[in-house]
Amino acid sequence: MGATAGAVWGRAEQQDFRSRVRGTLLGTAVGDALGAPLDGLGLDEIRESYGAEGLTDLTFGHGRRGAVTHLTQLTLFTFDGLVRAQVRRDTGAWHPPTDLHRAYRRWAATQSDWGPDERRKDDGWLAREEWLYARRDPARACLLGFGDDTMGTPDAPKNPGEAGPEAAARSAPFGLLVGWEPQLVMQLAVECAAQTHGHVTAYLSAGAYAVIVHGLARGESLDGAVQRALGMLAARPGHQPVTEALQHALGAVRQGLATPSRVEELAGDGRAEGLLSVAVYCALVGEDIRHGLCLAVNHGGASGAAGALTGGLLGALHGETALPPAWLAELEGRPTMLVLADDFAMEMTQGPALHGPGGSSPGWLIRYPRA
């Protein structure tokens, strides 16, 4: 698999990339926090509680405004796993799906009865962030998939009947591997999704989502990034439901009239491909980021996942500064997210200069151990 190590980045390019990395992570988290309180509510219940326009601002969930769920927690560990994979590349022992599985197992440990002070030193800094130990309705498929050392693969997936959107919703960071070829980005996202969501439409939705983010992070239009994903899906067995869902989203954009009922139609029964189509649709038709996110979550489906997927697209497309400042100010865990996003951007742009022979940051290997 290719990587960004050795690439030459200008200062402006580094700043733009860092903004897109921050935007992707913060956008995912804001969308998750916005939508999660609506999970399980029908559209009529949402309007009864929040008015005719539905939810238009962050509201209380898990005891506070701006609380995130396991979708954001796992996205953070995706970033962590990718950094650790790059660090381990120095050793010659490089297999990113395994490094991501180890990262997700570190997340699973936060959901157990262990405390952060009991974790091993080689877990790195993120696994010792105490706020991540809160249980936020983790999907059963994720707990089962990461419940032991056995790693699912596309040929032998964990939970082969699981077609939900949770694996796709943690997959935006794969798209930020901007030095990789799109085919490799898709393959890594697919392999890591199959660790918990073994239905072909679930892991192909994760792969398609990562490729779309990849295009946005490299400066492509959203429509162009979706077209690239469609072209790559065509070669994958079992792609038809995902392809049809994305084509349905693009067709709905051309029809105009962005309404909650249109979003519910796209979401369907809440499978991964339906929520992916919601994210693409809302990111394309939203008048701005706030409108796009509100449109994504105000429906009687998996509102948190829809918000997370949409936020990841909008953040990658527009960067950190386009996200609503008032929402970011209330976002749970924002300081941790900014540190992790900046570390990821540094690893991708500077790589071995940080941790290779004579590296400039000896503390890097304490934060991101090679073990």
C-alpha cells in the first residue's frame, strides 16, 4: 500500500490539509452530536418536541449538549490506528488492517469495566483520555466484532449479516490518506469495516464513503468524488445496492425540493447504503453546513449516523473554519480532537522526520508506540 512518506508539502498545502483533517473529524463529531438525541424518534415525534422545522440546534443527550456517541469515539480510534500504522512502518512490520484492529480493540477496552489507569503504557495517549470511557450506546456489532483478537476480513467477515451504517461512519479518516491511490483507500476501508460489519453492502458503503472523502480532501468536487466512487464500485461483487443508493441520491438532487420526507425515502430501512446516500444528498443540497446537517438528522431513522456521515463530507469539503462555531464550542472532547487531528496531519506530511532515525520528536513514540 502506498503512503505519503517522502512527499514534499508546501506551507499552504500543509495548512489546507490540516484544516480538512480538522474539518473531517469535527464535522463527523458535530453531526453525531446533533443527530444522536433524535435516534429512535419518528418525524412526527421530532416535530412535536422541537417544532415544525424539527431540530435546528444542539440539544441535550447523555446529560449534556454536544455529547458524542460511539461513532465519534471509533472515528478517533481510526485516526489513532492510522498514525500508529505509519509509525510501525519504520519497523518493516506494516499491515494497516491489523494496526486498525488493534486500535479498535483499544476502544473496546474503554467500553469494558477497566479504568484508564489500568491500561498498558503501549496503548498510547488516546486510550488514556478518560472522557472516552463513557458508554454511548455502542452498537452490538462493534462490541462483538472487537470482542476478541480474531480479526474479520472480507473473505471471513465478522457479523456477516450486519448491514448497518456504523462501520461507514468511522471510515472518514481513511479518505484523508491523500498520498494513497483511491483503490488502496477503498480496500483498507473495506477490510476494516468487515471487522464488525460483514454484509457486503456495509463494507462497500464504508469503502465508497472513504473514496468520496479522499476526493474531497484532494480538492475535488463532491459530485466528482461520488462519480469516482461509483466507477470503483462497479468492479466489486455485490455492489449494486450501494451503487443504486448513490445514484438515487444524485437523482434526488436533480429533482430539487429538499424535504425530510425525501431524506427518509433515501434512508430506507437504515442500512449503510441508505445512510450513505442521505449524507451525499444532504451535503449536495444543503444551503450551508448548518442546513445540510439539520436536513440529515431530521428524519425517523438513524439520525446520529446520518449526521456523522454528512458532517464528515462537509468538513472534508470546506475545512474546519466553515463549521458552525457555536456548535464547536459545545462539542464534547473538542480539545482531544484538535490534538489528534493535528498529530494525524503532522504524521501524514512529515512522517519519518518525527520518528525515524534522528527524528525531531522523540516523544512521538511515547504518544504513538510502535508496539
